[in-house]
Amino acid sequence: MNKDVFLGTIPALLTPCTPDRQPDFDALVKKGKEMIAAGMSAVVYCGSCGDWPLLTDAQRMEGVARLTEADVPVIVGTGAINTKSAVAHAAHAQKVGAAGLMVIPRVLSRGLSVAAQRNHFKAILDAAPDVPAIIYNSPYYGYATKADLFFALRAEHPNLIGFKEFGGKADLSYAAEHITSQDDDVILMVGVDTEVYHGFVKCGAVGAITGIGTIFPTEALLQVELSRRAATGCPEADMRARELAGAFSVLAKFDEGVDLVLYFKHLMVLKGEEEYRLNIYETDALSPSQAKFCEAQFHQFNRWFATWSKQGGVIAECM
């Protein structure tokens, strides 16, 4: 099973909206192409950043199909409130030639049942046996996949090739200690923007799925490359990776909160991309205080990065 598409930096695409708050698929494809041109190995659609719970199954599938038709490697989120819908997304992903699957646990109904989650995962993996897949572990989905279940699934489904951890340091460390270090063919991906350094340097991650990278692709790619070099024992890269992580920390923290889509879309608008001004629900909006805070952090980081990135050395080598 080819897992090369996961061995890189992968932005989670937002869903741009038309004036009537419907998905703007032309803008979605445009952004996907921009991300690949910037050096990303693939894109994700629909994960949490794509607002999958607010879209119809048909809208989600159209977005995936449009991306694949445009030759954008896309990893498809399988989030659904029932297994039948999740299976349909997986089958569609295989049909249209998606590059991978991000397998999201069963939510709401029997979400804490290991047996229910195993059957849910199995059904998704069965529906797309030719598509490489990773389990998406996130505290927001209310279920933590542990090593015994992961390897039981992998024994029956060779398309299960890795694990994306959205939790914090302890969660990434668990995944590295008990799952991805047991088998060299199993990959670990950092799934949260606040833990890129820890994931690569301390846990052996080989890829990152990023929210903030959709807004700051150059900076996110640099952070990953510096962290890769730091993991090999380069002191200069280690120092620079930690400096960048510190400067990124507030913006990256947006990825952990319930308003992540609202913050990321506002950041896109600050970059001049008006197709991200609207959310699917009219009442989904940052408060005036949140918006002002976001703007201050955006401008502060840009000023800092403009100066910091000119220092040469390993920074220049990795850009």
C-alpha cells in the first residue's frame, strides 16, 4: 500500500462559500491547487476544518470529486453520524481516485463502545480497500483508539497504514510508544498545529495534517522541515524549530478550539481572500473581541516572521 502521500505536510481545506452560503467548489479547487504548488504533498477534505457536519453528503462528494478531477491529491474525511454515510464517503473516495482516507470514529450513537467503533472502522476500510487510510484520533470525537484495536484492524485491513493524533503531547507520546513504534510500516502523523515540534522530534512523526498551514503554507512547511532536521540531532534546527513554534503558538492554538473554522476563515480574509468571509451558518461568527484579537496576532506574527526568516543558516536551507 503506497503511503507516500502522507509523508509530508497536508493542509486541511476550509469550505469557501458563495454569497448564498453554499460551498464554492471553484474556490475550493483553486485553493487545493495553490497548496500543491506551494509544496504540500496533498490536501484533506472534509475534516473538521471543512465543516463536514454542516454539509450534505452530496456536497462533500462533489468537493472531493472536483479536487480529484483537478489532479489535486485529496485525503477524504469520513466523518458521519452513522456508519452507512461514512461507508458511502469511503466508497466514493475509491471510485474517484482519492489519495487517502482519514477514518473518523463513530460519533453520538454508541461512541464509547469498542465493539461499535471496531465495526464502524471495519466497514469504512472494507469500502475502500485500495485506498491508504489513517485513523483520526481526536478528543473532540469522544473516542480514543488504543493500540489493541488499531492492530486488530490492521491485521485484517492492509490499507490501514497509520495514525493521526489530534491530541496533545501525552496523546502523541502514547501513539508513538504503543502504536507507531511497534511496526516500522505504520506511520504517525501530527494532527494538531500546537504539537508539530513534539510530534516530529520526540515521537517520530513523518507527516503533519495542519489547519494553520492553509493560511500560512510557507511557514508551516518550514516548521515541519526544521522539526525534521531537529529530529536528526541538528542543534540549530532544533532551536529554530522551537522559536517558530513559539511565535506560531497563539495562531496554532486556534486549531484546538471549537471556533477553529471561524478563526481560520477570518485569517484568510485578512490575507485578502474574500471567498472565505462567509460561513455556512449565518450565526457562526467570531465576536468583535475575538476578531480583533485574531487580527492582532496575525499582524504580530507576520512582522516577526518577516525579520526572523532573514537570519540565514538552517532557516534559509529549509525554505
